Amino acid sequence: MTRTVYVNGEYLPETEAKVSIFDRGFLMADGVYEVTSVLGGKLIDFDGHAIRLARSLNELDMNNPISKEDLLVVHRELVRVNEIDEGMIYLQITRGAPSDRDFAFPDPDTTPCTIVLFTQNKPGLANSPAAKVGMKVISIEDIRWGRRDIKTVQLLYPSMGKMMAKKAGADDAWMIEDGFVTEGTSNNAYIVKGNTIITRALSNDILHGITRAAVLRFAQEAQMDVEERNFTIEEAMQADEAFITSASTFVMPVVEIDGAILGDGTPGRVAPRLREIYLEESLKKAI
Ligand code: PDD
């Protein structure tokens, strides 16, 4: 089945979808994105992603080219025509395609934003075997720009970080700035000590994860303690457990950090429980 994608108001087979070579997303990484997961054919936390998208656009002085209601219609239509049961919807909005390359922003009245959405079919996403064994992470320096709270498409360093992890025989990397863990290359990072979940507080240093917000809420409702504070990689290496969260991995246990095995090297108690709660509660509210 050819995937149907959405480009600037049209639903098209992926082979016919086109974006200009002058698009600022392509030339300048001048764009923002969102990834929303789909479970049972329904969208997880659509509202949270739509709100963060509007914030990212606003922070970059870009017009929001689509209302939340219309965005929901497009998401649902793509899920329907592509018959997605489990997977993701990728959405990208760029500052559009002016007639030539220029550092200055184009006039938004004459250069409309480019909007692209496509589905990624991932059967078995919720029941991932990786969640049962946990993942290995390495630490790398965080050399990204200072506005990581904006979900821009500047993903070269996260891609390089994942490659460094792969070369080191690990699954992903956690980034370190001024001695403290910021976040994973494409996820938020947590450690667990006893009954306490520790994760860096929100600021411009990290992406304000939609999964993070939900998981911390569920953790508190389940009487777990949450501490939003900085932690070092050394503290993480001695933690009882660790995990990451993101729209594509939900809650994923981490069992090894820079070669140090956490606990008995299996996912432990807290992360798997949080994954279970997250999936159960998010599915109830999925639309
Ligand atoms: N990444 N931190 C970074 C740097 C991220 O790129 C992401 C998401 C997160 C988690 O945010 P959320 O819970 O809203 O997905 C944290 C997406 C999934 C991606 O790039 O594919």
C-alpha cells in the first residue's frame, strides 16, 4: 500500500509529494516538528502536542498555518487512509519557500509556511520487546544550541549522538552540560532512587516532553515521589533504576549507563510499572 501523506492542504501518495528546494526547512533547518503516537488507531495526547507546536511556532515568530481542529482532522484522516493501528504521525512546519536563499526571514504574507504530515506504521509499538530488556546508554557532551525547549528540526547533533552510541555498542546517548545530564538525544532522562523519581527541571535546556508531563502526573497519583532537579552521570550510574520517556518509546527502562549496570541489569520495578500506567491511562484518553 502506498503511503498517503499531507502536504500544504493536499493528501497525496508519498511518491507525488513535493517541497521546494528553497524551502527554509531544507536550507536552514528553519522549522519545527511534532511526533504524536497512535495506539489502537487513536492519537495519544494530541492536545499536548498541538499546544507545544503552537508554542514552538510562536517562539520562532512563525504563523500557525492550521487550527487545532483542522490539525486533528488531518491526523485522523492520515491514520484512517493509511490504516495505522500502532505507530506515529510526524508533523513538520517550516517557514516556507521564498524565491531564493536568504538569511532574513521572508514576509509571511507572501511566503506561507510549509506543512507536511506523514504516518509511520509501527506494529507492536506498545508491546515492545526492548521495554522488557531495557536499553544501554552512553554519555556525550551536550553541544546543542540554547533553545532546546523549541522543537526545531535541527537534529544533526542528536543523530550524531545516536551514531556515537551505536559505535559504542549502546542504544542511545544522554547528554551532559556543566556536569549534569540534560536529556537523551530524542527523549527525557530519569533516574530512580528508592521510591523517588529524579529528572531535570523544565527550562530552555531541555525539551518539555509531553510524555514527561503525563508520566510525572501519573507517578504522583501513584504515590511515587518526584524530584525535579539536576543529576550527574555518576549519580545516575549508582541509581537503582533509570528510564527515558518520549512519544515514540513511552517509558523505556535503561539498564546500563556508560558501562555501569544498574541494579541486577534488568528493568527493575518503577519504570515497568510507570510504562504500564502510562499506556493504560493514555489509551483511556486517546482520541
Ligand atoms: N523526540 N527530548 C528531546 C530532545 C526529544 O527530541 C524528544 C522527543 C523528547 C520527548 O518529548 P515527547 O515526550 O513530547 O515526545 C525529549 C521525538 C519523539 C522525536 O524526535 O522523534
